Amino acid sequence: MQKTEELKTSSSSTRNLLMFLIPSLLGVLLFMTPVMIDGGFTIPIAVLAKSLLGLLGQGATIIVTSIILISAIGSVLALATKPRFITESKFLSGLFLATPVWLTVRLLGAAFVVMTFFGFGPDHVIGSATGGFVLADLLPTLLSVFVFAGLFLPLLTNFGLLELIGTFMTKIMRPLFGLPGRSAVDCASSWLGDGSVAILMSSKQYEQGYYTEREAAIVGTTFSVVSISFSLVVIAQVGLEHMFVPFYLTVCLAGFVAAVVVPRLPPLCWKKNTLVNGEEKTFEHETLPEGENLFSFGVKSAVNRASHIRSLGDVLKEGFQNAADMVFGVLPVVMAIGTSALIIAEYTPVFTILGMPFVPLLEMLQIPEAVAASETMLIGIADMFIPAVLAANIDNEMTRFVVATLSVTQLIYMSEVGALLLGSKIPVKVWELVMIFILRTLVTLPVIAGVAHLIF
């Protein structure tokens, strides 16, 4: 009898270890392993997303338009009639029962997408630089990323990898950034791949009770950077692609400084250290038990997490729900807020006027053509690529370098990252994102200017 029990225990231990190792390694391969494609580095998830985008072709815009319309119509019907099949389903109620503010945003997104798709309405809305850009270029890309990132995200979050990495990285992430060690996985997948992945991961970690309000907000607003491949597009736009290495190293340095400084300032430092259920977070689990070392405790925690997986079908179901949640919840927000921000940037002098106070700062930092550069300082909150487009007309190489680098490190642009954050469950507001954007600008600009003076 005792021998039978020992065999059962051994079998269970082997099962749990394999349940941790195999899915976690597959998750690392998909989300965190750089691969060389067409002369540039990316990650397999991005390759899958790009392949799906190519397969869908023009059909991607039809799918995106349909999703946004279903989201808006479903939300109106859910609010008006409150059918039981929605109200009694946690998944469907989260998908369609929106607050009045978010219902308005979804309806605005639906109005914009219908006008843009069918080509009627003001040119300000449907133009190739505003609604046309969001519908034709941005939303299909997000759709393809969300499908695979949402589907495979449980490989990173559900099988113990975060527990293992968290044990090793807590002593680095907590003192530097005020984050748990498990957030290192979010940050790495973002830097190597796509910022939308980090936002999706952070939102789910917050919903599942692993991040506090403050931690989720810090990860979402600090590490959701654009991919390396898109950074190359930015530096090429200003005619300095031959300087990609110093450019990207400067992005990393400035981003690191911002990640250390900005979370210690309002509004991020004002965020509560409470979990999604309102409970105060304790940090006992981040302390090694007596007699344990980092490796043994990390593996034990990971295997224990994997032991709770009873059905791979449930994990697959969660992946589908992740993807649906982001697709139906975020795409309408990106269409509404992204298009609105681009309209302001393209057709009003708002950002030019707001950039004028930066002229004295740029002159103090000895940046040539300070007036021209000032016009790009805040316009990046509408879309990260706009500063690089404007900077292409600036003659001085140092100034173009500074503008391009700053546009990437500012990070909070409303055509994508800002709208993604607002559409996710991460607890941030529009005014907070504006403040964080300005703080990142003020913190990173001197760092970038200092490096630029060393290079040029």
C-alpha cells in the first residue's frame, strides 16, 4: 500500500514538473525568443501575427469593422434589455456591459469605422492620415497580434514560469522599479516583441490578483514599448538608419532612467497598493522561506502552480476569452481615441502651441533648430510616428536623432498604447496618461540630448 502511494506521488510529481516545463518553454519560445526574419529581429508570435495578416489580406478591415459594430450594438442591447445569457455570464457581461463613458467611446468608434470603411463623411475623419490609417494599417495589425497573443498567453501565465522568474528577479525589479519579479516576463516580452503583449499580460495579471493597481499601471505605462523592428522604421524615417545601434542603445538608456524615476512621481506613486478585490497586498511570498535557496524555491513555486492545472481544455478556453476580450474591448477604443487624437494632430495647431514652452529647454540643452524641434515634443501623444515625419524636414542630424529617440521613449501615444491601456482593465485615466507622457518627455529628453552631444 505504501509502495502504491509512493508511485502515485512520484507520478504526480513528474506530471507536475512536465506540466511546468513543456508549456513554459513553449511560451518562452513564442514570446521571448528573438528570430531573424528579413534581416531584422522579431519574435515568433509577431511572425504568426504577420502571417495571419497576410492571409486575411483586405478581409482584415471587414473583420475589424464587423467586430467594432458588434461591440457597439451588443453593448447597446446589453444595456437596454439586460438579457440573462449576458448578465449571468461573467465573460459576456465583461465583454458587453459597458459604463456610459465606454459605451459612448464604442459608439464613436463604430461611427468612425462605418464612415471610414464606406468612404463617406468629413475628410478629417476618413482621411489616410486619420481614420483611414487607423482602420487600414493599425487595427488589422492589432487584430492579428491579439488573436495569437491572447490564445497563447496562458503558456506564460498559468504554468509556473512567472513564479520561477519572479523568484529570481524580485531582488532586481522591486528595488529598481517597485515591481514584483514576475513582471520581468512582461517587460522582456514587450522589449523583444510588441508593447500590446505587455499590456495584455499586465491586464490579466491584475485581473487575476497578481498585480496591485500601482504595479499594473507601472508595467503598462513604463514597459509597453514599440518593437525593435518598428524602431528601425522610425530612425529610417529621419534618414539616420545607419545610426540604428547608437539610437536603440540610447532608447534603452533613456527608457531605463524613465522606468526608475517616473513610477516614483505622481500619478503612478499615488496608485493604491491594493489588489483588484480591494485587499492590501502583502509581500510575504517575495521572501525566501528559511532553508530554501532561490533555485529550489523558484522551481517548487513553479511546479506548485502547474499542479493546479486540471484541464488543458480550460486553459485553451481562457486563451480564446483573452483574445476575444482584447479584440471586442480594445479595437473600438483604438478606433475612437486614436482617430480623434490624429484629427487634432493633423488639423489643429494645438500641439504646435503646446510645444512652444519647450523652446527654452531645447535651447538650454543646446539642440539646434529648437523651434522646429519644439513642434514635435508633444505631438507624439497622438501617434508615435508623427514626430519622425515632421523631423524628416529638419536639416540638423542631431536634432533629428533627438526627436526620433524621444518619440520612442515617450511611449504613451493615443493611437495605440494609450487607447490599449484605456480599453484594458489596467486602472489608468486619460489625464494620468497625459501626465505620464509629459513626465517621460521631461525625464528622457536631457538623457537623450546628453548622448546626442557625445555622438555628434
